[in-house]
Amino acid sequence: MLERVGGFGRAARMMGGPRADGLATDRQSQHERRDRHGTAGRAHERQVLVVGDDPTAIATAGFVSQVGLDPVLARPPSERAGPNTLTLWRPGLVLLERLGLRRPVEAIGTRLDRLARPNVNSSWMTDQSDRPALLSIRRAELLTLLDRRVRDRIRTPERPLAGIDRTHNRVDVTFEGGIEESFDTVVTTDSTLAPTVEPRHIAATTHTWAFDWPTETPAPDGPTERWDDNRAAFSVPVADGTSVRLVSVTDSTHAATDINSLKRRFGTLLGWSANSFEALSQHAIRYHQGTRAVPVSVHSGGVVLIGSAARASLPGECLRTTLGIEDAWVLADALAYGPRDRDDALDEYEQRRRRRRWELDQCSTTATPAAQISKTLSPLLSRLYARRALAFRHVTNGCLPDVAESIPASL
């Protein structure tokens, strides 16, 4: 059996004021409908299992518990490595405040208040505001904070999940050792646990190499990005060093990870000397190859995808972790205060996330002097360029974009 190790207890409903745009009426009517159904001030009774060991999954369990539900947080069947360095955008920081984590994260994170594109001799800097608009943090440090705040206060089975079986209006799960439980809803950041959710693949393949800047070479004092037709290189300072990510969208099905190959492919783009590459440790380079896949729907039979499993994320886009935290908050809100029917509540979650994606896409293509996309960039890198320009809008344009304001009311 699963042991109860504590709980947040009931918390105030996670709501903000209505939006000031055309969507305000829809969001307000949703809340009024919930009040008519007698759900004001209390959550629906649902049994929710969250599967994952990444920041999005743990934040989901925290938000679900905070709205008065009693989630179980379980480890996935197998561990999946994520990037060592994460970036958090203002909306994610605002939502982490709901878990009491905004100030702790801001205290150990590195503010990103400048941006340089050395290969085109462009750079920007903004005056530091009271609260950061964008920061970097080591994944391990963020997980430690989330564990202390969330994992230790909710039910966590000792054994990882072994399998999922859908029955009528329920999801039966099996943990290692043959322990069985039944839930209304299973939430996961692992798309392999939702095999009936068909992905729509996009042909382009991305190759990513990640490592820390060699200590023997002076590192830039702020974030940098360098662009070529089919390649890009990013660096971002973090508390204990500088993280580097190299991205290629060439058609090759395999990309070598040896130092000499990286030097030939990215040396001129990085502006590094041969000595800089020689200072790299072969074992320190982490390579990932991925094909973008967008789920046709993010839920099926009570199993719902969140985070990177629910969207086609791009390496180095700066919004991935924040969008996962937004997913977590919206899903908890929909499960607790949305329609009583589970599938209708999950439909609402999906509709709100699709609307949010559309708003981000619209805003990221809004032209600013610093966000003009080179016509020579490949379509995939053009999208990545636009997303990074959105994340750094507070630097290049002097203020946050509208889509980063009014959180969480605008979600």
C-alpha cells in the first residue's frame, strides 16, 4: 500500500482576475459555470497519479495537492536524462511562487539580463529590475528545491511504475513488485506511457551537443547565441560555470560526438581556437538526437501528457521548463475546478494549452529590431530564433512581452 507522508491541505482556489482582452469573457464564464455547479471553494474529488521525476512532474503534483486533491507522485519505469542547465521565464517564476519557491529559485539562479551575438557584433543589456525576467539554474538544484517543498509532503510509492491498463472510466496501474492501484487520471511527462496518443511527426531532425565551457578558456560574461544556416551555438552563464549547447538541423541520421568533428563543424561559429576544443573532455559531451513530434491530442483514456511530452520543444529555446510549469498549473486548475466529467476537464486543459501555444507563436513572430530573422536560416532554426527572441524580449526591447504578464489569470 502507499503510505501518506504529509499533505499541503486545502488551499485557496488558484485563480486570477479576468484577462483584459477578448478571452476575458470565456475565462470568466468558465469560473461562473463552476460556481453554478457548486464547486466554488472546493475541488472535485479525483484520484490523480503523477508519473515523472523531472521539474514539470513534481510541480504538477504540488499544484494538484494545493487545490485540495490527493495526488500520488511515482517514478517512471526508466529514468530519462534531461539537460543539466535550465532556464526559467517570468511566468514560470510567478507560478513557482504558488509553491513558495519563487524567492529560493531567484536566490540561487543566475539572472539573464544581457545578450550577445558575437558573430554579427550585436549585444544588448538591460537594467536589472527587482525581480528577474529570465534566469538560469542547474537542473539538480531546481529538483532539490522541488523535492523539499513538494515530494516530501505527498504520497510517493517506493517502487517505480511498471505498467498502465485502461478500464472503463478508470486507469489501473501496476508498480514494480505487482502492487496495483486504480486512478481517475494519470499524468505523465513520458509519452511512451500513452501509446494510444498518436504523434504527428515533423520531418526535421535536431542534433544537440551540450557541455560546460572549458575552464581554461575565458567564458563570456552573459548569454550568447550564434547562428548559421543550419547550425546554432548558445552559451548561458550559470552559478558554477557556463553551459554550452550546439545545435544542428542537417539531414544526417547520425552525428559524431568526437572532439575533432565538433571542431570542424562548430569551430568557426564559436570562434574557438583549437586549444579550446582540446580542453574539452570527451566524456563531458552529452549528445541527443530527436525528431519533432506533436501529439494529435494530449490525453486518451484518462492518461494525459504534460511538459515536453505534450509539445515539440526545440533545444535551447529557453521556454521549455516554464511551459511545463504552466501545463502543471492549468491541468491542476482544470481537474479541480473544471467540468465534473474527467474527459471534459482534460479537454478544457488541452484547449487552454493550445490557446496559449497560439498566443506564444503570435507574439514570438512580432517584429522587433533585435528579432529580425535571417532569411537564410532553416525553418526549424527560424522557429528557434523567434522563441529565443521572445524569451529575451526584456533585454532587446526593454520590456516583457504581453504574453508574460497577468499570470496566472491569462493562462
